[in-house]
Amino acid sequence: MRSVLLIVVLALSAAANIYVTEGSLYAFQTYGPEKTTEGVLLFTICVHVEPFGATPSRGAGYHDLRLFKMHSRDLMTLARIVEGHGGRLVVQAQTPFTKVAVDEGDTILADLEAHGHEIGLHFHEYVHLGRNPESLPVTSWTRSMTNEIIFLKKAGVDAIRCWSGGNRYKKILEAASNVGLEVMTDYKDPRSQETSPLVMDVNPWRPSGGPDGGDLTLFSQNDPGGRIVYLPDGAYDPEMLAAKREIILENSVEVYLQFLEDSLKHSLEAAQPEKLNVFHITVHLGEFRGNPSKPYSIIDDFLTVNVDPLVSAGKIRWATFSQMADAYSQWERDHTTCPAR
């Protein structure tokens, strides 16, 4: 039965232009019959699941099963929308959501993974480690991140390779490597909520060291022998990206969607044919729900208008974070003398 399912998945993936083998996403751009002189962007949508309920005094949490079930429905809705456009989501989750899923016997994360969506870890260190977590030894971070991964595994997730979080901790790369993580995304200073121009790029790299508070000198430099691949967001305006919440609340969702459209355009312009290029959009549950009778149709429409034509033109290819990282590793093997950035 597993063999039959695998054949069906591979056939559907090929039909939807989803490349599932290591390096093949890069190979499409560089070696395939449709070789192009323009850079191709690997693209996905990442969903961050926040730690609602970890601090009981801060409003409703996932222990209120109404919120848990609503956000679970949101995840499935987003997954169906993205699948309809030939793609797959990346969902980065943490406790309490994962713990409630385990306690309730809910298979939402396992079901998403079974449909080809990637599940990773979204790690809010100030929630899981307390105040001033940057002063703690790497063993404390390793222990806490291990606990988070245990709940992801108990929730039925098989492969956990990517994470976001730990963006001021000098030893975050060591802690992540200790627990088997390989791919880091979504740098943002948790204190200022700002993203540095040093990491606004379309080309991945292997950071030479972790962020030292607000100092990204080592983090922004490539180390070909590094264990962790960092996938940048894309060619975003960092000030606009940091002001996401204010833009949506004070202006409108449409204003922010225009910003996403412009960022996608700038990322395509920055993409280089001789390099591996990536771009992703990060959303939070409930953020773009919109019309209750047709939740997340805003995202569906955005993909229809802005992404589908570029996929058809061969300028964008859907890929999960792990697929992007594997494609980057293949690019490294083929370009030993070409600087990553």
C-alpha cells in the first residue's frame, strides 16, 4: 500500500511542478532543458504558530480548545489553498499548541506532514527559557529545544529540520545542531522586532556564528563548513517588514499585500541565474483570515494573481525550507569557488 501511495504522490508532484529530490530544484534552473538566463526563485509560505497560553495572564491560549480547534482549521484551510496552487506550506510550531495536540490526540501536524507540508520548530526563547535567555549556557537551550521537539514528535511529526528563533543568542547554531536541526529562517530581533539589512537577501548561506545580541557580523558571513543553512526572507524592505502589524492595523491588509507583491518583484530582480535564490512569506494564524464565510481567500487571491503566472513562466518554483536547503547544498557542491553572498 505504501508503494502505491508513494507512486501517486510522485506523480502528483511532477504534475504540479513540485520537485522532491535533493538538488533537483537547483537542477531545474541550471541543468534542465528549460535552462534560463534569469534567476529562479524557490518560494513557500511559512506559518508561525505562536505560544498562546504559555503565559496564562496574556489572554486566551490553546488550552481553550475553541482557539486550538479554530487555529487547527485555519492550518488545514491554508494547506488546502496552497495545495490548490501546486505548493506546500511550512508550519513552524511550539508548545502549548503541540502539547494540546498531544493531550487531545489531535493529528493535525502529522496529517499536514503526510500531505507533503513541512513541520518545523518556532522557538520563542523568552517564553520557554524566561528572562535574559542569552545569558544561559548552551545546555539550557539544548534541553529546552529538545523538549519542544519531543512534543512535535509525540504529535506525530517525523522529520524536523528547520526552525526559527534564538535570534539574539550567540550559541544558537550550536544549540540547534545539538538537537538535529539544520535550517534556520526568519531572523528578527525579538526586542526591537526589527530585521537587519545584513540578512535581507535572496541567496542562502551558512552563518559563521550566531547573532551576538544585536551584532550580526559573524551571522551574516558565510562559512562553507558551517552546519546550519540560513534561508533569508528575500529582498524585503526591512523597515516595512518590521512594521507589518502597524501597517495592517492602521492602514489595511491590502496595503501590506501590495508590499508583499513589491517584495516578490524585487526578489525576482535580485535573483541570479548562477546562484540558488529563495523567497518566502511568513504569516501567523488569524492574520489574513478575512471574510469568515471564505477564510484566507485573501491569500488564495494573492497566489492566483501574483504567484501562479510566475510559476507557469518558470520564474518561481514551490519548495519547502528543507527542499531549499537541499538545493543549496547541491549548489555548493557544484560551485566550490563561487561565493555564497
